[in-house]
Amino acid sequence: MTFPVNETIIMKTVPWEEMPFGGLGDWHEDGNDTLIRTPIFDDIEPSLAWLYGRFIKIHELYEDTLRRVAGIPEEVVNAFCMVCGEEGSDDPKSPIYHEHQQASIVERLIVELCMMKWSNYDGYLANYARRKEWASRNRQSYGGEV
């Protein structure tokens, strides 16, 4: 496991279709750089969309940090996610199960420190992911816009 001293961390908001594994957040090593991505939340007020994206980016940065310290290669995590999808991180068999759970604690703390209800935030994310996954499946099935 490498820990580059001249690392650049890039955090991006991208269209849902560019999210690997169909998840709400992703990290990726690229040489000395780390790329963290979240989808564009295009169906809520812009300040909430920004804030929700920021919460997820913090989760992803924390999760990636713990994963690296634990010595878990990105390739191992990606192989697991290819089979189980993004939600695989909540599976106790996931190679980053503990890292994901710890990152979720930090994420929840930040949401609450921003005086927001976790249930509202978490509920929005679950509904958003379901809608996007449904649209993606139907677009593939019917070959067009949904």
C-alpha cells in the first residue's frame, strides 16, 4: 500500500451514469491522486444538493483513508462491488465493511452537526438511488429515455 506524500484529492460531482457500481459515492486511486465522486442531485434545492454531496464526499474520504491504513487494495474492493454493487459495503462479508461502518458514523455526525435530521437525509438518498436505478434499468430494457 502506498501513501503518496504529494497526493492530490479531487472531489467531483458527476452525472449518475458516470457513477461506478451505481452508488452514491465512490473513491478511486489514480497514481498519486485520489478521485472522489458523487452524483448530481438534480431534484432538490441546490444548497441541499451541495450539502448532501459534501456529506457523501466526507464519508468517501474517511472510508478510503481507513481502507488504505488497513492495507485493503482498491482492486479487492472493486471486485467485491462488481458482484454485490455499491450496497455491498453494508454486507458483513465486504472487504471494507468496518471501514464503511466507521465512515457512516462520521457522516451521520456531520449531518447532525449541520442541524439536519438523519432520517430526512438518509431517506432522500435511498429514494434517489432507487429512482436512478429504476430509470437506468428501464433505459437499458427499452433503449431510450425514461
